[in-house]
Amino acid sequence: MVEPVSQSPVVQPFDTHNQLLRDRVHPPDWINPIAAERYDLVVIGGGPAGLVVAAGVAGMDLGLKIALVEKDLLGGDCLNVGCVPSKALINAANLATMVERIQQAGMQTGEVAVDLTQVMAQVRRVRADLSRHDSADRFRRMGIDVFFGEGQFSNHRTLRVGGQDLVFKKAVVATGSRATIPAIPGLAAAGYLTHATLFSLTQLPRRLAVIGGGPIGCELGQACQRLGSQVTLLQRGDRLLPREDPEAVALLQQKLQGEGLQILLEAALERVDQTPAGKVLHYRQGGEVRSRVVDDILVAAGRTPNVDGLNLEAAGIAYHPQDGLLVNDFLQTSNPRIYGAGDICQDWKFTHAADAAARLVIKNALFSPWGLGRQRYSCLVMPWVTYTDPEIAHVGLYAQAAQAQGWRTNTITIPLSAVDRAVIQGDSEGFVEILHPQGQDRILGATIVAGRAGEMINEITLAMVSGQGLNTLARVIHPYPTQAEAIKKAADSYRRQRLTPASRRLLHWINRFS
């Protein structure tokens, strides 16, 4: 017997924007289809990885039978509580700082008054507008059977959802991850926000503590500071963004502190008390226990994979509660019929990483008979961006990792203060840094700190993917003036380094006969 679809969630505040979002990505009147006798592919999880897998296979029009299972909202974290709303909020926060730049350009303007109610309404409007790409009806029109409900494996080849058994030839688990909540006494009782609940607010707290100095903490901390909160960021380590280049992090930290954001490094939160004055954070720093009073707490302390409730044991899928599904380099689980994609199994927890993994899964699971032609996850060249102001973008290896692999390296650094467009725009805080082996133009990695570093990194990523080096970048004509000219300057710098005394003598001799 087919059970009724799980109750459609209500997204708060339930205004016209969130109603449109809900109606698209988990319609309240949705009726699950009658399950087919067997599916060529069952996808568990309707976030970026799952949607790319399902849509990619359906779009080939091969007549394959596909089921997509989602227990909450299609679009996953990215659409609903991640990339889309966070970047809309960051955009509003960046606009709030434009008055200073306008005045620096010699123009006068009045003070900007931030209306958080309207800002958050705009965030919800943008999210609702983009939700059309992830709507249940769109995927049904592709010929995909869309099931809402909690899916659980009942054996190696069957997933049960809504009272029905979905028997599959192949399956993909793409259930994503959620915010990690540290076990801090008093935190749950005092209450806290995560990225999943922040966008339900209509007003920001006057005093906000951010727990965690990773990308989410830095991005949302800066945005909330710019929109009117007094933000205190607590980081257990000795610097923010521990994965990133130290010079890039130092530049960003100086910028954040200049905007009034208070950064507490090597600060371990030990207890939270709820008092009439606010939420009191007790933390240890420098061997002393100190306290700070705030109105709310945003927890940004990492991600935990969503492995609970899937009954993975019944399907013979090995996993770890903190690491997620244990997959091989082809993204195959211990059950060879089942693959993983996205945050559930990847260290790179980015939407574009989930997208890339999904494309590998399509090839490896469905179109690599006897394992022929399979593609390795470790061969991906993965860029990433922290969307602070300035942005920090990176691709490839850092110097320390390259040296650990046996490379003898050189680093070319071009400050944005040497790039005319950056100076013209008053955006000269940052740099382009390219890592290459000594004596070779091969690009091992790059870091860019700039207002639009995420756009600039793509040129270097393309060069790395296509096997092109600094000599090729030196031949690329860059329009003048653009900030990407910094990449050309770096490539030119490499070519100048190649001019040894002997090569200069040779060129001088050649010139005599030219």
C-alpha cells in the first residue's frame, strides 16, 4: 500500500516568497508515484549532487528508469540554507559599504540605513526565484519518479520510502551534511543559530558571537557586522581559515578587524549561560577563563555527514559517523552497486565539488562496463573560494604540500597595488600568487586575494586542467585595464626569470643579425 507523502515542511517566516519556495521544492499536495518494478538508478538526496546525477542521466534520453528520493526540500543546503541565501546576504552587506567608496571618489551621499526586514525579504525573494531550477515538477517533467519521504535501505538492492520498495540496479547516496554542533555545556539550553536557521531571521541580533573561523564563520560574520551586528568571532586555532595561505589570511583578518569585527584566536568555548543580560560565553584564552555577553550565537564549527536513518548496514555500506560514506577513488561504496557523491563522502564540501563528483558517478556507475573508462576523483583539479571581502580563491597545491610531494618550488607574487585597474577602483588590497616547480612553467597551485578572486581563479584552473603553463598564460592577451592582468604579470615575471646571463648573451648575438 502506498503511504501518503510526508508532510511538507513550513519554511519560516511563511511569507509569499517562502510559500513559493515550499510549493516548488516540496509541494504540499505532492503524491508519490507508484514505484516501478525496477529502477536503473535510484538517487537518495535532492541536493546539488543528487539533482545533477538524476538530471544528467535523464537528459541523455536513453529510456532509463530513474527515481529521486528527498525527505525535506529539493535543492538541498545550497538552495535553501547555503550558497544562494548566504551570497544574497553577502551581496546586501557589500552594498552597505559602498557609501565609503562613493565618498572616496569625491561624491557626497547620505548615511545608509539598513532595514534588515527588507534585506532578508530580498534574500528570500532571490531564493524563491532560483528554486524553479530545482522544482519537483521540473524533475517529474524530465521523466524522473520523485518520491518525498525518508528512504531506508532494506537490503543490498532495495530502498524503502513511503511504504514502497524501490528495487534498483544502481544507486547513489547524496544526502549531504549538516552543521556540526559542539558539545558545549549550556549551548543547547541557551539556544543558537546555524546557517540553516540564520536566514529565517527578520532582524539580526545586536551582539552576535560566531563560533568557528572557517569559511562560513568568516563570510557570515563579516556580512552580519556590515549589516549592523557587533560580531565577535571565536576560533580555537591560532588563525582564521587554517587551510588557506597565511599571507591571505593575515590580509583578511586585518580587513575584518578594521571593520570592527572582534576576533578571539586560540579561544576555546567552555560553557554558555543564559542570563537576563544575554547569553554569557565563558571561554579559555591564554590560560585564562574569560567571558563575553552576546544576544545570540551562530555556530559555524564544521559539517557532519547525514548518514543517520539510512540503514546503511542493511545495504552493506561501510561508513564513519564523522567521515561519511567510505568510498574508493571512483566514488564507489563497499556495496559495488552503490556510489556516493557530495558532502556525504567528500572532503571538498562545495556545491561545485558535488557537481563534479556527480558527473564522475554518472560515468563510473552507468557507463563504464567491467570498470573500463572509469574516472578517478583524485584527478579533479578543484578550485574554491571564500566569499569574504576581499575574496580568497585557491586551486591546486600549497607550497608546503608541494614540497612534501618532493617538488622544489618557486612562488611568483604580484600585489594588486601593481595592477592599474585595482588601483583605479580603490581595490588594491590583495595579490595573485602562483606556485611552480623550479625551472618549469607548470602551475602547481595558485592563491588569489581580490574583490573578485573567484572569477579570476578560473583562468588558472583552466590552464592546469589543460596542462598549460606560465608560458601559455604569458601569450594570453588580457584587456587593459582589468584585475586579471595580474595573472599576465605573474606569467611575464616567470619568463623574465628564465633570462639567464647565457640566454641574454645569445639574444644579444641574435639581435646583431636581425
